Amino acid sequence: MGHQILICTVGTSLFRPNLERLTAELQSGSLSGELRELAEAYRSGNGLQIAKLLGRLNPSERLCGAEINSIAGMIEKGYVEPETGLFFLHSQTEEGRRIASIVKAYYSARGHNPVELVEVADLQDKDPKRFRNQGLRNLVREMAKVVRERSPQACAINATGGYKAQIAVAVVLGQALGVTVYYKHELFDEVIAFPPLPVALNFELWMQASGILRDLASNPQGFVLAETYAEEWDDRYDSLVEQETIDGKKYLALTPVGQIFYETFKDRFQSQADSIVPPRAPAPSKRPPHCEKAGWPGEHPEVGRFLQRVTDEAPFVVQCKTYYFNPDLSQKKRFRLSSEGIEGIFSDGSYCVKFRVETTARTAGERKAAVAGLIEWLDDPKWFQSRH
């Protein structure tokens, strides 16, 4: 049985060179019949007519472009269902939008359902830096979203169309998510399959880095000051996060591999949290939060309320104790592992409080899982309740 959902990258071969070449032949007067109509439709920018006329051709004809050629080959081989659902991920360019709309009309007319278009932000060829730093990461995010919604078992990826860098990213993502990736070179009759391999990625490293990865993945600008994470940096993050200097300051940004790593284990952590996070049964005894006296102004009751919430809502938390207060330092609210164990950071944007979190976790792996769980709780206050 073939895959029910095919996630396809979209390239430009339909226009360049295929229909461009056909238009040149039209100008020379050497075309007739349907090919002449097709060239005229392209010259006039009539996308729906182009889709209709392409439908009269054999889908394996090179003129139809990489997307139609490759999907035809996959259907013929039984890799995907004859009327498989299609998600076309196209670039943030006018040409990408036009070609995607043509292939959508082409396949909608053939009974494929669903046929969806997904524009990938920052995937363009005018700014290489933006393409690498944001475009490829957004491609990973959009692919992972479809796989998450439709299940890895239902999905396959067709990486034939589009920028060559997308092929490498798609193959690595497929390996990580357990999804087969297909590719058809224009000179090959056969479709090449890259089935998922039983590779082992470091789940504990993900839990340890989940706070940094979450912040970088969710940041609209894509960059975060490097000094924010200086105390918790691990050299193993080097392949996941890159540093860049802007106006004399160092910033961190996710690499495409880092985005793959984050998306992959985010899903796995959600599905396996019950067996990874320390026991959900409440700690044998819980103690009220303790705020240090030295240097503590005693005028921020919201801190005590937050620490009480952490203690009450995280089943494995025994007590929270503050150990640091700075009235002039703003930091991101988060949890992390330190040499002293699990610690939290609370800030309202004007001051910063750091506190130690005593838990029932006993091993290094349990502590990492506890931190990852607390980070999920920051995003979703009902996260621990949903584990029951």
C-alpha cells in the first residue's frame, strides 16, 4: 500500500527551461496544436489554461516539469496512492506561487484530495544568508507540521523540485522523523528512495538543550543574544546552533540541522513523556517556597506566587528556593540545568530572580527530563494535567 500523503517541494523547471523553450519555438513558428496553445497560455500568464493543457500530455513527458514527472513515477511504482493527498511547499517568490497554483489545479482536476499549497517564508534566492538562516529552517518546520498532523506512517516526502539544498535537508528530516524521501533526477527514469534508517539521535541532549532550542525556534527574529545562554552552553550544541556577530554583539541562531533536531524530539518527548519525566505521582511531601533574606527587597509577591505554582503543578517538585535577585537585570523566564542541579529564572522584564528547584529526580536523565517538562509547562500551563 502506498503513502496517502506526499509532501512535495516545488521548483521552477516547468517554467525554466521547459515553457520558456516552448515559447521560443512559438516565436519561430515551429509549433502547432496543443503545444502551440500551451506556449500561448504561458506567454499570456494563464495558469488555469496551462494546467488544463498539461493534463492532455503524458505526465512522464519532461515538458510537464519535475513535480508532475516525479509524482507520476511514484504512482506508477506504487510508492504513493493513485489519488494521494498532496502538499506543495513552494518558495516565497512570485514564480514559486505561480507554479504551485498550476500544479494544484492540475492535481485537483485529477481527484487528488487534499491538494494544499504551503508558502515557505524566506525560501528565496535573492538573499543567500536569509535562505540559509531562515528559509531552510522554515522548510523543516512546515514539513514537520504536515508529518505531525498526518502521521509519519501516512507521509512521504518528494524532494525532486526546488533548490538543491532542500534535498539534503529533506533526507535528514526524513531519517529523523521516520519518513521515506523520494527523488527523481531529470536524467533518470527511476525514482530514488531514501528510506528512514534506524539512526539513534541523542534524546538526552535534546532534553538538556530543549530550552535553548525552544527559544531560538520560537523567536520571530531567529536570533538570541549569545550571552543569555553562556552559563549553560555545551560544545555539543555547535552543530545545532551557529553564532553570528551583529553590531559587535554575538547572537545565536538555529541551523537547519538544529531545527530538524528540535522538531523531531519535540514530538517524541510529547508522546513518551509519561515514561521519561519523573513519576507523575506527587512528591511524598512538598514544602512552601523559600525566598532568601539577603538582598531580597520583599516587594515582589508575584515571585512567591510563581514559585508556588511551580511547586503545586509539577508533581515532582518538592520546593523552590531563591538564591539571586537583581533589580536591574531582565532575563527570559526559563528553566535550565546547572552545576548545582535544576534552576529556574523568573523575570518580569525589569528585574531577575533565580531559584533552585528541588525535585524527586535522582539521575542525570531524570533531571534533564524534569527540565524539559518544566519548559513545556511554561508554554502550556495545563501540560502536567494532560499527562494524567
